[in-house]
Amino acid sequence: MGKSGVNSTYISHTSDGVCVFKCLLNRDTECCRVGKESILITLGYSSALLKFESHAEFSSFSNTLKRCRNKKKEYSVFSQRTEEASAAQYFQIVLDVGCGSGILSFFAVQAGAKRVYAVEASSVAQYAEILVKNNHLSDKIIILPGKIEEISLPESVDVIISEPMGYMLFNERMLESYLHSKKWLKTNGMMFPTFSDIHLAPFSDEQLYMEHYSRANFWCQQCFYGVNLSSLRGAAVDEYFRQPIVDTFDIRILMARSVKYTVNFMDAEEADLHRVEIPFVFRMVQSGLIHGLAFWFDVAFVGSLVTVWLSTAPTEPLTHWYQVRCLLQTPLFAKEGETLSGKVLFVANKRQSYDIQITALVNQTGFRSGNILDLKNPFFRRKRMVRGSCFLDLWKLGKAW
């Protein structure tokens, strides 16, 4: 552990002296305790979970953090306040968009919210009201049945919370309502989630491709009770290939590093989500057939003390969002080191979803492929239970407050 002024440098070594982790600690370092002997530390937009082998190491690190936080620093009269006073100032009035059963509203109250306006357009609003009354929180949680675009609030809010993500992030078009709700947000207000990264990468999966193609075999029959169905086989194949595939996969099928597209909810407008174009250039890390593109997303909850991430990546614990794969109509062959370029275009439709257009080109050979898919009609490949739920995942946002 090295020290310099108001900063401290934390260096972690293996038993043979190899440095495995190094970071600079100061008064503004964002962190929180996880379990008995672990600490989640945030450095910029990245987070690291430090697990200590002994309680002594954990205590040593915790004490260093405390010393850094206790270092005196010059502040203006406007910023001289305790963390508790800061929380009271910035986290009083909350808006829960699409509250459902109201679970996030309850979490908000537990985190210290003075009042929560919970908006729900469906009939579930009446059941949320029952839960609120049964938990004796009618003085803190106000259920407002209706769409966020149509309801009216008696005041502006300090924080907006929501779970607006659908499959492939954009499905259900709830994000637009989430962005619309910013009209009630105070100038220096906060949004949870704050921004999202959608990732895409090419994959190779011959089994999936043939499995999907064979779904149309029924239409190969030339004598189905005396009826020739084969003339519709081509249309059936096209229809099946229009379905994004919701499941999970081994990351070893990915043929290149993912490309990331960021949506900052604090800055984005509703119209920005009517047409989303994601260009890509992938450099292949292995040779083989490219059968399609895989998609997943991460969302960040940027709080005053810590940034909490919720990830649906194939390398992370499975969530109810799974991952989504979109097949190309014709696979493309690419060698290691070659590049695959193109774009993915999301076009909003009137069915609360998107039409997806994919174009792809292997630059060195000129071979092209693509597909047009209907995000409203995904194919759920594996019907398996996911332990926990989005509510337990999003419980983490309470730490950001």
C-alpha cells in the first residue's frame, strides 16, 4: 500500500509477488461492502469486486479507505454537507415508471424516499394499490393508473426509476416512455438506470442454423392427407428466419470481440429510439462460418457513491432477458484476421417493437448476407427457469442511492 498526499495506491500481489490489481484511492473513491470480506469498488465506468483471503486483509483495506475519506479537502460553503444531508437533499421525491406490482417503489422507500409516484398503465395498478395499503405505505407511495404520457404529477421529482428493458434492450418500446418521463425530472435529477450498452458479435453455430432451418420440414410434404404443401416451404423458412432466437450460449461460439452501442438515458430523446442504426466492423479471431449476430446488453445505475451494473452478457449469471441471436439467411465464411462490416438497423413499429434489418459483408471476399427480423415475434429456444428475477437484479440499484 503506497501513500501520496490525500491519495493512496492499493496494490495486490500473488504469493510469488506478481501484481494482479492496482488502483488509486482517494476521498471520492466509490465503493460498498459486499458480504463479510468483499468490497465492490468503482473506477470510472468500471467496477471490480475485491475478495480478500483473510479478515486482516479486508480490515487493512477498509481502514485505508476510511483514512482517504477522512482527509480534509477544501469545499465551498455550498458543498459542505454530510452524506446523510446530501441523500436527504437529492433523494426525496421519486417517480417509478411502469411500476407493475410496485416492487421498485417499495425499494425506493426503503432507501429513504420521502414520496414515490408509481405509474402503471395496465390493470396491475389495482394490485399494486393493494400491496401499498397492506404494507401501510399509502402516505409514501401514490399509485397513478395510466400512461406516463397522459398522467399529471403535482410536483417535479428528484429521481426516476424504472425497469424499461426488453429483449435485445429495445423490445416493448418501454424505453420511450422512460425517456418521456424526464419532463417531470428536476434539473439536477437522477435516473436509474442511467445508461445502457448493447453489445453485438458474430457467432458460429451450425447446430442452431440447421435446427432452425429444419423447422420448415413439415412444409416439405407432397402428400399431407392428399395435399401438396411443398410450395410453401420457402415462405415457411423465411418466416422462421425472421424470428430472433432467445436463449443463452457458450461464449466460445463468438468469432470476434463485441461492438458496443450506448444509449444515455439522461441525454437521449424519444425520437432517437424510433430509428437506431448500429454500424459494425469485426476483425475475426477465428476462421469459420458466420451464422449470425449475437446480442446482449448491460445497464448502469450511476449513483452518488457507486455505479452498479446489471449485465445480461453470456459470461454473467443468467437473467430473464437471456441473450438474443439473429441468424443470417445465408452463412458467410471468413478467415481469421479478415473483417466483417455492416450495420444493424432497428426501426420502431406500431406493435410496440422493432423490425430489425441486418446487412453484413466480408470485406476481403466481397461475400454478402443479411436478414430482416421481427423482434415482436421471437423464438424461445429453451424454456428453462431462471433463478431469481429482474426484481432481485434491480434491487442493486438501492445501493446506488
